[in-house]
Amino acid sequence: MLREWIPHADYQEKLYLKMLPHWVMQRSRVAALDKSISKLYLLNMDPLLPVVKPLYPDLGRPAKNQQGIIRSLVLMLDQQEYSITNWALKVASDPLLFDICGFDGSAPSVASYYDLMVRFWKADRQIHLGRKLKVKRFTSRPKKKLKIGEKLAPKRSGTVKKLVDRAIAGKLRSFSPEAVLQKLIARCVVDVSAKMGILGDVNCFSAAFDGSTFYSGASHYGVKLCDCRSKGIYNCQCPRRYSDPDARWGWDSYRVQWFFGNTLFNVTASDSPYDLPIYIKMVQASRHDSITTIFALQEIQRLYPDIQIKSFLADGAMDNYPTYELLKHLNIIPFISLDSRTKAKLNYPRPDIDYFDDKGRPVCKGGVPYVYWGRCEPYRLKYRCPFSAKGLEPPVECRCSESKYGKTIYIKPDYDPRMFPPVPRYTQAFKDKFKTRTSVERSNKRMFEDYAIEEYDSRSAMLRATLAAFSVVNIHLDAWRKYTLFSFIDLLEKSAA
């Protein structure tokens, strides 16, 4: 049973009254925590009640201080405390931190923190409650190493195509154990950021997609359950018990090594001046980003019906024909870097195109590339004679049209959508838009370095996803403070004056 959900306005009023004595007794410490207090003062969890209430039964002992635990986890990452156990004990023994979190009565135990995270994680609860540990076959570290920057290829060819076909037909089904965490991010921070106008234009939204390695703190060896060792067999492949059953082997293209853990898939508002993430998803380390993208697009549309994605920014991992097909179906313009393995079809069915140069531009019979002249709906690329486009008279041997406007041709991206996207890759418009894709990399940097979510050495995907979600909340709260210039200390000083 969920105890009464305290309105945010009541929390703000109580926080102000509780901070007044601390401001008098330990002014310097309160001033040092001004940023943290201001962030929690701005965090409104009223929209979260419809999401959290179904997670608790109607009968039984009332669960209290759930809002306080959420604030405490946000504060834990802000204060860079890397142990939930140590943090829970610290909050319980520190009256100032206790009051900042908004707790009433006694401080929640460590078990209460983990109980909340388990309820937020819709996977097998028995595993995360410690009542059973999954037994699976032992898998050693792969021996083959990939090249620098090379991505791990999908396990099976054709998987993305099958998923895209289901998505277009409206039959794509998925199970998302982090669904509650995604709603926490959406309803409590992203919606507010959108109303503040710091996400960019929600009616013409640009989203950057990328996956990052998330190392597990558990051992990949597991615990042997067989008696092979007594028989003199020390390198057996028998099933073992794992403390982190969700972790898999994946390839870290940045560090050029194999890692044991998960992939954190992140989608960021690329036009936001604060590099704000709007969606995260925890997947197996062996899963290719192109597969995760299909599910992410569908889930983002369900989470944010008022956000209209118009630009899709991603690296070469998403450069495949099915993804372009899905983006066209959703009326989204792709800005995807060309995979190094991609080859253009040079036998384009037009007699006035001799071939394509290394930038994908059509070349006329005179050996001069045509000039790109914009996109014509629906999805046609217009090219003009380079001489006529510059107001020059073409030479006699290169004159292919008597029109003053010059020769004009149209390329249909459907012929080869990877080589001929709606906005050609060599144009300045593509380059300017694609530069904003770095927002997702800066967002990942905020999570993994500024909030150091890997420092917790977490041994479950549940804990890793929870840490990532609360780091996203912190990133938005930091942006709110910068945008509004709000300071809780100003409120205290005004009352003192």
C-alpha cells in the first residue's frame, strides 16, 4: 500500500521552514549545498503518482517516504556517493541531509531503497530480491579483436528488416523492464524542460541516438556448480551461477577491448543547448544499436505524443536500408554517417548521369558534377548544371540543354536511400545538422564522468539502469538551475532580511 503522496508545494514549504534553523546553525554548510537543495526544490514529483501507485497493492503495510527516497537517490548522485548502503546510513545520521530529502519520522533503511528500485524494475523480481540467482552456461571472453572504431556486427542478418516490417505494420511488441524509469524521466523532467523551451522545437524535434558501454561490477566467471574440479577438469563449460545474470560480453570500440556488462542506449535532444537526454534503455551488450533503435523509436513516440521527431541523427551503426525505410514511414529525415562498407549503385537508370563521384554527386557527360539545388517533396533531390547554377555560359562541348536555367535532373532517394538521403551528406545543411549529434556524446560524458555511474560497480542491470535514470534527472535539474538562475539560498537570505 502506498502512503499519502505529499504535494510538491507542501514539500517546498516544509523544506523552507526546516532549512531556516540549519541556516542559522550551520550557514556555511547549507551554502555549500545550495546547488543540491535548489535542484530538489525544483523537482516536482506530482506527475509521478499515477505511475507509482499501481506498483503497490491496495492492502498491507503502508510504504512511506517513497518521494523522499527518490530525492535521496538524486542527491546521492549529486554528492558523488558511490554506495547506496553508505548513503542511506549517512542520511539517517545527518539531520541536514534528512531534512533536504523531505523524510518524515524515521529515515528509511537500506532495504527500503532497494525495494523501491525493484518495484521500478519490471523484470524478474525474484532475482533482484536475492531469492534466486540465475544459472546459465559459462561463456569465456571472445578471443577475436575488432579494429579501432569497428562495431560488433549483428548476430543474425535480416533481424532489423523483420523488426521494421513489424513496426510499420503496427505489430512490434517489446518488453521494457525500465518502463517505469522512462516514465519517471518523461513526466518529471523532460515534460518540464519542453515547457521551458530548453529541449528545442518540439514540433520539429531533432534527436541523436547512440549506445554506450556500461561495465558490470560482477565477475564473468560465476560460481561453479559442477564437480569437474574434483575430477581434475579445471576449464569446463558447465552452467554456473551468476550474481549479474543480465550481463553479456560486448565490444568496446572506444577502448578497443571486450567488456562484461550492458549497453546503455541514450537518445538526446540534439538542438538543446544543455544536451538533455530524453530516453534511455538498458540492453544486452551483444545487441547491435540498429536493433535497439527500432524499439526506441516506437517507445519514444508512446512516451512523448506531443514531440514530433523530424530529424534522426546517428552514426554508421544505424546505416542500413530497413532503418531508412522506417524513418521514411515515420516522415523523419535521416542524418546518418555512411558506413565504410557501403557502396553506391553506379548504374542509376538515367542516360544523362555518367557516374557518381566520391561524395555521391551525379556527374554529367562532360565530367562535371551537378550542383545540389535542394529537396523537392516527396523525397526528390534536385541538381542543376554547375555552370548555369553560377550564372555562367557552359562550354560548347559540355552544353547539354538550350534552356537558360540549364540542365536539371532529379534523384530519387528510394533507389538507394543510404547513398542518396533526403539531405545529401556533402551539403552544408547536412554537416551543420550532423554536428549537433555530438550532444549525445556530451550527454554520455555527463552520466559516466560527471555523475560517475560506473563507480558504483553495480552487479545488476536493474541498478545500472536506476543509476542512469537518476543521473538523467540530475542533468535536467542542472539545466533548470542554469536557465532560471534559481538559488535556494536567495530565499533564505530574503527571509533573514
